[in-house]
Amino acid sequence: MKYFVVFSLIFCLSPTLWAEAKLQDVPEGHWATEAVYGLVKMGITTGYPDGTFRGRQNISRYEMASFLSRFTKYFKRLRGQREKLVEELKSEIALLRYKREKAEEETQFSGVIESRARVSPIEPRGGKTDYRLKLDLIKNFAAGTSLKMSLDTVDAGFNTDSSRAFATKLVEIESKFKLAGLSFVVNLGPGVVPHTEDFFPCEKNTIYIRPKTAIKASASVAKMDFSASYVTRQVETSGKIGVHEFTGKIKYDFGRWALHFRPRYLFKIDGPRDILAELGIDFYPEKSWETNLFLSAGSFQDGQSGIYVKLIEKIKDPWKTGTDLVLRFDKVGSQYRIEDLDEYEFVYLNNFSRLILDGTADIGLKLDQRLSDKLSLEWKGDYVTTGDYQYGEAYPETYLLWQLNLSYDFSSKVEISAFYRSYNVPSGTAQFSDPVPKISELLGIGLKCRF
């Protein structure tokens, strides 16, 4: 079809079409010869029956009317042909666009690469560069069915304290499909990946959250959402599953607020077991204001607290100055989690992707100030105390960590940033009893590219 359309268009627009009629009295080389045969080609005239044109003879009003009528018919016919060609070309272009968009929907590829250079101006002095590459390849099949393969290098290549196995720590596979009215998600992933290198004290024990190997089924009925999952929380090097988890979630949306409940059952074969119950309320008093309240009950051992409380306030541009605020408070009971059951991620990470340990409280603040369309300033910090809000030299694992970051967006895909970070541990003992300097600082620049 497209070849026919193109050929027809060329044919109609070509200035060189041969005429069959030959007029006897129109000499070659005459100044009007081209014009006369142009009229013949358009079908306006074929001359007189005897094969002459009689160019010097006056024409009558009847002949003029005949000429004008033929002119009108010719241009109507030509316009109709061109309109038909335009419509056919539009159809061809629409079909090509549809095929291209369909191909893009069926297969999607995207990625992010981040690189940083950091230096410590005080003890321990030193500098380091790193990178992180994230790639996603998504193949969409029928409606609601897809397969995604992801690569995340996390700290592989620059964490000298440990190596990362490619297949088990860097790659994730996710499949989505629908069956019997339920939506299923199947994940094959590494789960939590901790950064264990202590080159910069403020970065040790930061956490990379990756999906765990799990299967989840979910459904929605009116304003209520249901889900049930099986999660392999701990997998040994041999592939044997160490910790199993069965969990479910029920959420009901009341409009301006939502209520959700999640029970968890964890166990090891012939080993410890635990049950946790989580209750959450999401409240939306205004479009620019969101409140999240979370209460969870875990293990109660030897009379110790097994309660976890979290409160988050998100306020978007309250003063109409381009300022966004996120305030959060986390308090974890001294016996909320059982370490052998890999329950650490049941408490959300703080602003620096660090764990909030049992028996501690974390007060966090994040302030994002938009300075222009491309320039923004962010301040974030976490103040960590004991469970009874004590902080200082006599209280190990308490600390104050804050950062000031200036970022500039060259485009929607390229961002550059510069930051200063301060880490204060008055006891000199950080998380997991790690000895660290009481004060350390970090200066750095970063580059992020999306594609």
C-alpha cells in the first residue's frame, strides 16, 4: 500500500507528463508551445477536429465557457486525488506510529548511573570514588503480565571488605501475572545488602534494600485491598532457605484516611519462631499534608518492650516558598526483633539508609528548598538516642548525623550535586559496637544520569 501511495503522489505532482495529442499548427520553439501543450495535458483542450489549434483566431463566449468549465473540473479532480493521497498517508503514518508505540510498550529499557567522589578533611583522612549502575529491562506480554530483569551493582567493585556474587546479590527477576481474579508478583532477589566497609565511618552499615525471593497474591474489592505473601527471609550459600515468613495485609480506604493491618509469622525449621502484628493509619487532611502513624507489636522477652512506633509528617510547600518538609519519629522497643530471624528491615531505614536498632529512638528531619527550576538545596539529619531519650558520651550507639546537599538539574536526565556531611558519635562507639572517631566529616560531589 505505501508504495502505491508514494508512486501516486509522485505521478500527480510530476511536471513532466507526455501528451498524446499533436497540434499541426503549433510550431516547435514557439513562445506559447509549452503553455498550449500544458492545457492539452490537463484535458482543457485537444484542439479542433482537424488537428489544429488556430492560435491566432478569436474565441467565442461559448468556447470560453467550455474552457472555464474544464478548468474547474480539472482542479476539483486534482484536489480530490490529493486529499485522498493525504488521507492514505495519514493512515500509513498512524499505523507506523502505533507499531512503534506498541513495540516500546512491549519492551522497555531504562537505567541510572551514579558516581561520587568523597574526601574526609579530618581524621581519618582520605578520599574515594565510587559508582552505582542500575538497569531495568521489562517485557510486557498480555494485559497484567510482564517480566522484569534488573541489575543493581550496589557497592560491588569498591567495597574492599566484601565481594558481591553476580547472580545472587546483583540481579533481580520479577514476574507479574493474573490468575483466577488475583494479581501475582513473583520475585527472585537478594534482599538486604549491607555496606560493611569502614573507610568512611558515616557510611558503614548503610543498607541497600533489594527485593527478597517471594511470591505475593493480591486483590481489591471496592475500597478494600488484600494481599498474602510467602517470603524467604534468609537463604544460605547452598541455596537452603534459613528463615521463612508468611504475611498478609488488609487495607481499607476511607477517603481522607486509610487503615491497614499486617500480621507476620516467621520461623526456622526446628528453630525459633515469632509473630508480629502491625497496624497503620494514613491520614490526608489536605492535598499538601500527609500523616503516617504505625504501631507494631513484636517479641516480649524477659519483660522487655516489644513495641515499635513510627510517626511521619509530610508537608509540601506550606509557606508557598518551594519548601517541602518531612519529619519522622521512630522508637523501637528493646526486644522488638529476634536477630536470628532476620527481622531488622521490619523497622524502616532512617534518612541515611541506616538501621534503627532495638532500644533506640530516631528523630529525623528532611527539608528540601527549591531555589530555582533547576537548583535545589536539601538538609537532612537524624538524631539517635537511647530508648529513654539519652544522648552523649555515656550512651553507646547514640549519634547525630546530618548533611547539606546542593543539586543542579542540567536536564530531566542529568543531575550534579555537592554535599557536606557531619557524623557525631560522642561515645566513640557506633552501631553494632563499632569503634569510630567521635567526630568525622565528609565532602563530596556526585553525578547522576538517567537513560
